[in-house]
Amino acid sequence: MENSDEDYRVVIGEECFDWRELTAEERRDALDALADVLQPLVDGRRVALMNAAYDTECLPSNTLADALYSPDGELPHDERRLLQRLLDKCRSVDATDTDLTSQVRVPNTPWHEPSWGTGHALSRATTGRAMSCLLPSAHSWPSGWHTVERDTDGIQDDVRLHVLRVPEDTLTFWRGVYDHERVPADRFFTLTSDAFPDLLFADSLRLNHFKGAYAEVLPWLLKLLAALNDHFARTLAECGGDQSRVKDRFSALGLDISPESANTKKNVKAWEQRNVTYQKVTYRCEWHGKRLWDRDRVHFSLPIAEHDGRVLVGIFTNHLDT
């Protein structure tokens, strides 16, 4: 990724550490759920934790610092050690005056006073940067992108913010970054490994190989890549390789995909155009999705066993020979 994408986009809300009303079993479940979300994300740069979080009361008369590092911290040993390691990998951030917000809400929920983490995520989001706030699954704010209303000393404004509660929410966040930040074509591939982790992308891909302009093609391209990532391998398995059924499943999603025709396979020159080299190995991208009947194709492979069943997206083009 480019340096501009190495700065943190996810902030942990201190609400994740409020275990005061939970039973011992519920507390263990909450710790496990928090670890499940954090483990794929924390790498020292992408997730931030407010230093003030360590002073918040997470258990009756017990701060987060006490719960994590005191011998009688009241948290189960294994879960406590794992959370220590995960939080140690987060960026430490000090709260500033710009993070102060009196009350916040998303539509159809009550006003409430936000944590420092939520306030900080909102503050950064006002600069136009796509931000996500990690909140517990029991929080009243649902997962996904929201327009958050802020009331600061009687001054109200709206801020777009993503709410992350379960691991699957990370995909909706990274895919939403493209629209939120109007990611230009020369930065498109800086986000693909996060937005579409079950796809591989050939180094030869170029967005200017489409006939349509980038802004015109982008919504369809993101929709297609998301569906390939989330559904293609599973749909092939469920349909027993029945290509017609696979096409129908994607048609129901509003997408037109198909394998190459028998005539194309008989045309040696045309068939070789579907060959793509990835990590010095050649694969055939024998399926394609099309934006319009006569233009803009994405050619992709069947799931590749040696790459853990990932699908190679190998060709962006106006139209190949048939």
C-alpha cells in the first residue's frame, strides 16, 4: 500500500471494554468476540486505541489497565493475555479538543454521549477520510455505513462513519472506502487485498483497458468483484459445476457472468488470449463478467487449489476475440 493508506482508519470505541453488567460467561464471550475482530486487523498501523481507554471503568471499580495488568484483574487468563497482545499492536492516540462531542446518534437511535474513540473517529471522518469505529455487537448502532448526527454545544452537523461490530463488517468498510473517498484509478489496487481478500489480481491489469471511463465502470466493477469474492467459489460447489445454474445465481444478483463458449475454445488464438501469468504460473481465465453486451469485460479463473481456492482476476478489457 502507499504511505497515505498506512495511517489508521479504524478506532476502537471504549464501549468495547464495558463489561460491568456482564456475567463471567458473557464476559468471556465478549472478549472472544473482540479478539475475533481485532486479530486480522492489528498490525501496528491500521487500528488505533485511545490512551484514555486504559482509564475507563470496564469492571466495577476496575479500570481497563487494572483488568489487563493487575494480578487480580478479574478477566480469564488466556483471554486477558490475548487482549494484551492485540492492544499492544494498536496505535496509541491521545485525545484532543477536536474529539469532544456532546451527543451523537444515528437514525432511529437515541442521543448519547460518545466515547473518546467514537469522538476521535468522527473527528477524523470530518476531514474526508473514511473511518470505522469498532463497537461491541450489543451496541445500539447497527453495523455498516451511517450518517452520524453530532451535537456539540448546540451546533449540529452530520458525519459519515462506518460501524464495525463483527469480522464480516471489515469487507463493507473497505469496499465503501472507494465511494467515500472517491478513490482514483491510480490507487484502485491499493485497497483490493482488503476489500476482496479471496481474489487474486494479475499485475497486468489496467483500468484503462475498459472502453468505459473509470467513473462509469467503477460501480459495476466493485459489485462484480464483491460477488466473485463472496459467492463464486461457493456457488460453483453448490451447483455441482452446473454453469447454467451459476449464471442464474449471479443474474439474480444483477450480474451477467458466463464461461467462454465452445466456439471460443475451438479458436486457438482466442483461447490463448485468456491465459494469464500469475507468480510465474499460467492460468486460464475461462469465465468473464460483462458490463454491457458489447463492451467492458472482466475475465477470471476457476478457484485455484494452490492458492487456497482463490479466484484469479486476470483481464480487464473492452472485448477479447471469440
